[in-house]
Amino acid sequence: MKTIGPWLASPWRRSAIAALAGALPVFAFPAPSLWWFACVALVPWIALVRSAPTGKRAAYDGWCGGFGYMVAVHHWLLPSLHVFIFLIAALLGALWAPWGWLVRRFLGGGGPGPGRGLAALVVLPSAWLMVELVRSWQGLGGPWGMLGSSQWQVEPALRLASVGGVWLLSFLVVAVNVAFAGLVVPRVSGMSHTTAVWVPAMAGLVATAAATSAAWAWAPRPDVDGRVRIAVVQPGVIDGAGKRFDREEQLTRQLAAQHPNLIVWGESSVGFDLGQRPDLAKRIAARSRETGSDILVNVDARRSDKPGIYKSSVLVGPDGLTGDRYDKMRLVPFGEYVPFRSVLGWVTSVGKAAGEDRRRGSEQVVMNAGHGLRIGPMVCFESAFPDMSRHLAQDGAEVLIAQSATSTFQQSWAPEQHASLAALRAAETGRPMVHATLTGVSAVYGASGQRLGSWMGTDSSAAVVYDIPLAHGTTPYVRYGDWPVHAALLILAVWCAAEGARAVRLRRPGPQPHVPPARTVRESPVRPGR
């Protein structure tokens, strides 16, 4: 550490290392999908922050690490947003500044005592959850890249998601990183590995294992009741709305002999308003009659019955439009609308930002898709929001459906990352979920988050039927909602109250010591004023 310390004295070097350390968790997400790496990916960042000479420097390290994290998990946006992505990452990275200050507060100063070490295991994950809560607001880009979502393929983690959602997974993953930092960093830095250091760390690891075991043993499992056959039509990369429609229609015809209960097309699968193009509506209805199933399409066009462009899930039956329609509520910033366009409209000349803002829908919809099947549609990155799928499950949806299109980011990690989110939404709600795209990756997951069948990759142009077990019952997450967030708020409130009380005690003057009166040589008290 003596050789590293002076080298880190440079603020620029330290900031660069913090950004690199903050970027490390990206390897836990698809496409690398090194899920186990998430359990230690924050350790270098924590080690750097705890070594900060001042609280202010620790906050800077938190900010720079947050910048690296945001750039890494959104790097596939670079071709669209260009340099603007670095500005966004710098603004959102500031959310980690308080977290960095807290890391040094609990883990710095020569190593934590047992009390501080145990408190760090709950306070630091709670502070991380507050960062994820704030940046999950739609206007700030939504909850893409939440740390807990890296565990989408781990069966015990999916069981935990059914209890507390992705929030609980993020909390536990950060707690494990804090525990490993307590075990590893003291040895590396030369600190004595005393009981005060390793007991809290081991306690954190044991508590996480106990929570996972309890969820595995006691969390109710979805009750499987019946099956449904749902087909996903993925046309592949095709230029032109007309040619894409022709290919989707061709693939749908191939399903006639397979008798699916529902056919799903991807996002923006229809580039014309069906009210203005009744010929297209009739063609879709004809395919519905051939296959014996309703078809859920997605219309991205200017509506004929109201002003503006909408992205809408529209259900078409054998007799034409059924009347069921869901207008996308949560739009992608810059991709589908430009926030504060009067101020930020210039970004359209820099990147591929939306030239015209899409309009928002007003409410979620559960559709009756025929054969007694109730479906809950979402569009694009709405599948990243756990509250939306939760509300659909509460409203009676038996199958969750996300219609997506990531053709702009076809050669990046984005398609696989997006497809993985459906596993978490399925596990959280206890409902199977279909992730249908135009160009891949399309995927289907069972009610426990397990993958059903194989993914349809970005090089696929096909129609595939999935046999999906239906499930009933209510998961703890659906029943109790985002309780880990509320618990984190309570933990931080209690800690702030304790710190406030401690500060008051330190400022309060103590009792003055009794000073005996001075005595003369004759041993008589000195008279005042003499």
C-alpha cells in the first residue's frame, strides 16, 4: 500500500480508477452473464472509497464510480446518444456520492469495529437501494441495470425475487460485497485481521445464506393449473414497414397447423394505424381465422382517432379489431421523447433522438385474448419496471407479455440484457412471461422465472410455439410490494436519528469539575476579591 498510496494521491488518477472500478459489475449482466461476479464486483470500488483521505474525496470516488457504472451498463446507447451519454452518466453518477461518503464513514479510518461493521451490512445496501430507487424514475432513464437483475438465471435468487422483487436481490448482493470487502481488504492493506473485522463480515455472509435458504423453504411456489400455447413471430431485420408486415404475415401462416392459443408480434410490428389502413386489419384478421387464435400486434403510428404518435398493443381477432388496446405509458427518454425539448432539442442533431415526442397512455390494460386467456401487455423497456408487471398480476393477468424491438442495438449486449429481465418479472409475480421482439432476442419464462424452450437469437427469423404452464396464487412480492425499499428507508431513518442523537450528546456541555478554593500559607481560604 505504501507504493500505491502516493500514486493514488493524484485526483485524476484516483477518479479514473474509481470509474473503472464502478464499471466492473457490467460483466455480471448478459451477454457475459457472470452472475457470480456480482458478489465481488463492488469490492475494488469499496476498497478505493474506504481509503479516501477525507469524506469529500470518498464522495467524489462514489460519484466517479457511479459514472463508470452508468456508462458500462448503458454502453450500447453510445451509437445513438454519442457524447451525450457521458453527460447523462455524470449527472446520474452523482447519486452515488452519498453512498461513497457512507462507505468511508463505516469502513474507513483503519477498519470498522464490530458495531460499525454490522451496521455497514444494512446501511450501505440500504443507501444503494436509494440510488436505484431514484434512478428508476422513468424521467431519469428507468431501472435498467439494477444490480439485482444480474441474478436472473440463478434459481435461489429467483425465489428471493418472488419474496422481495429485484430490490431484495440488489440489497443482498451489495451486502455480500460489503462482507467480502471486510474479509479481503484488511489483509491486502496490512491491517490486523482481528475479530472486530471478520466477525461482521462472516455474519453478513451467513445472514445472506440464511435468507436465501428461508426463501427457498418457505416462500410459496406458484400453483400450476393448465397450459397454454403461445406463438412468437420474429421477422428479423427487415427494412421498411411494408416488407416487415409481409414477412410477419408469412410466418403467421406457418402456424395454422400448430393451433396456438395466442400469437404475439413484436414492438412496432405494424407501422400504420389500423383505423386508417383497414386493409391491413383485414389481413391480420384473416390470419387469425386461419390459425384459430387472436393476434397481438404492436402499432407504432400516428393515430386516426386522436392527435399524436402512440405505441400501442392491439388485439386482433377473427372478426377484426377486438377493441382491446394498450397505449405505452412509460416512454424511453430521448429514444421516444426528448425531455425539456425546448432546452434539449439540440440532441436530435447529435444522436438518434426522437424527432417527435410519442404520446403516453393513461392506464394499464388486461386483455381477454380468447380461449379464456387473460394477458397483460407491456411495451419495450416497460418490462424493466417491476411495479408494472406486479399491477398486471394484481389485475388478473395470467400471462405477462412484453413486445420489444432492439434492432438499433442488434450487435450489442442490449438484446440479451432485455430478454433476461422477463425472468425476474415472471419470478416476482408468479406468472409466465413472453418477451417477443422483432429482431431478437425473444424468450419465454415460466412462473418461477425458469426458461421455457430456447431463445430466438438476433440471427433468427421464425415463428415458434411455446407450451407454457399457467400458474395461480399470489407471491409475497405481489402481495406486499416494494417492502425492501420501505425497509431500507426505515434503516436509513433510524441511522440518521441515532447519528443526530449522538451529535447532540457530543455538543452538550458536561458537568464542570469541582475545583477546591485556593488556600493561603495559613491554610485559610482566599477571600473573593482579595
